[in-house]
Amino acid sequence: MAFPRKEKEVSDFVAARTIDEKISFVRNDHEVHGTIYKILENSVIVQISAKDAELIGAASNMTVVSHKNYSIS
């Protein structure tokens, strides 16, 4: 038996986000600027520079950021 998926309301802030939008966030005491690559339910996947990735200890130039933890640049 499958349970029906509950539809969650999307906040106005999340609904207004678009691919390729510039955002900024703080991680490991460094302010990082990046571009939204993909929008998920609770977060975004962000493309950042290789230099920023090295500064924050990310394994690649893509990182996941919660909707609660970024602002629009």
C-alpha cells in the first residue's frame, strides 16, 4: 500500500528562486558567492568557484545550501 505524497506549501522566497540566480552564504567563516544550479525542496545546489570550494573544504565546485542559509546577491 502506497501512501499519497503530502503537498507542502512553498514559501514565497523559495518560489521566487530561479536557476542561474546569484546567491551568497557563509560557511566556515567565509562568505561565498555562487550561482543556483538546481532548486530542491529544502535547499539549492550551488556552483561556486574552485577557490571558494578550497576555502570552505568542499570536495567540488558544487555544494548544497539550505534555503534558510543564503541570501540573494
